[in-house]
Amino acid sequence: MASPSPNVTIAALVSGILSDARDLLSVELKIAWAQFQEELRRTKVSAAAFAFALGLTLLGTLLLMQMVVQLVYVYFGLPLWGSYGVVGLAGLGIGALFLVKCRW
């Protein structure tokens, strides 16, 4: 390590150290901001994919429930409104059981 020249003052050395620290902090903040923006972009993409998948799942569930209503209507001879009632109550009961088991 080279020794400082005799013309360099302590004030100049401290000023240089503070300048380097400021530059390092500035670079670190820029890197942290870029990482935050990248994570935010990834989160947005994931949220959009999740929302799309959830929408398709809900649509599929509704169509399957319609199918069950039609099966109850055809095979048990209940009126259509009764078939909707039976399937709706069954879904409500199963959902309530799951909520009780989850105990938020």
C-alpha cells in the first residue's frame, strides 16, 4: 500500500471517503430500485396469470354445477327449480364444512 503524499490533508482524505461513500450509496439505491421494479413486474405477471386461471376454474365449476342440475332434473324427475335448490344446498353445505374445517 502506497503511503499518502505529504501534501494530502486529513480533510481531503475524509472528503474523498465521504464522496466515495455517497457514490456507493447512490449505486446501491439504484440497484435496489431496479430489483424492486423487476420483482413488481414479476408479481404483476403472476397475478394476471392467477386471475386468468381462477376465472377459468370458476367458469368450469359453474358449468359442472349446471351439468349436475340437469342430471338431477333428468334422473330424479324433480322440477328444474327443485334441482337447482338441491344442488345449491349441497354446494352450500360442502362449502360450509370446508369453512368450518379451515377455522380462519
